[in-house]
Amino acid sequence: MNNIEFVKSLYAAFVSGGIDRILAAADPQIEWKTNTDPALLPWGGERKGLREIAAYFSDLALNVDIERFMPHEFHTGSGFVLVLGHTSGRMRRSGAHFEDEWCHFFKIVGGKVMAFHQYGDSHALVQAFVGGDAHAIGLPTGAVESLAPRSH
């Protein structure tokens, strides 16, 4: 099995709830990073090792209902696979819908995932998670109206 087929098998395991298969395919010292702040999204930040990766999937399942998960471009090189894709779903906390365009990077050595980096639309995810304007988090009442509009 080549590296792209390997990654596709991991995505198939994810979609079917086979988290144990993903963990079995990971190096015990795997490094797992997302570009989301764990203070804003419980599954965000950096993790290391199988126990922390299992906690990532648990945090994700507790907070997100994935409606559609679509990897659509696969690129490979020496020891890595880069995937572009799209996910849509709902946040359990707020009930808000989200659309997330993402990029996943897998470092693969000896048939095991050594590192995984996820780059997604963190703004869209945080907005949906809080169920409103993420810019207003922690701001005093009335402060939002005084802020200049921002583009993202």
C-alpha cells in the first residue's frame, strides 16, 4: 500500500468510527498539531503520544457532529502526504452549522504516522462553537459596537 492509500484508509477508519485503527497506525510518540487555540476549541492545540491523540478524538466527538467529510486532493512526496479537503457539520454546544476548508499534513515513516498537522478555518470553527461573534468573547458589553469592521 502506498502512502496515499494508507492515508485514505485512515480517513475511512475515521468516517466509520474506527479510531482504534488510526491509533494502531500511529507511532507511539506521534506529534499531533492543529492550528486552533485549545482555549477556544477543546480539540485544538498540540498533542503528543497515543493517549493524547485518543483524547483529541474524544474531544472532537463530544463537541462536533460531522455531516460531511470530504478529502479531495492528495499530494505526496518523500515520507509525507498532504491532503486538501472540506468538512461541514454542527457544533453540539451551540447547534451552529460550520463549513471548514482544511489541509492535513501526514509525516509517514516505516508505515506509521509520525506527525499530523491540521490547518483549518479556525475562525469559522470558533464562530460556530460559540454560536455567534467570536470577536466579542471577553469584551465588555457595548464594546463590540465600537470596534471597526474587520476582514478575514
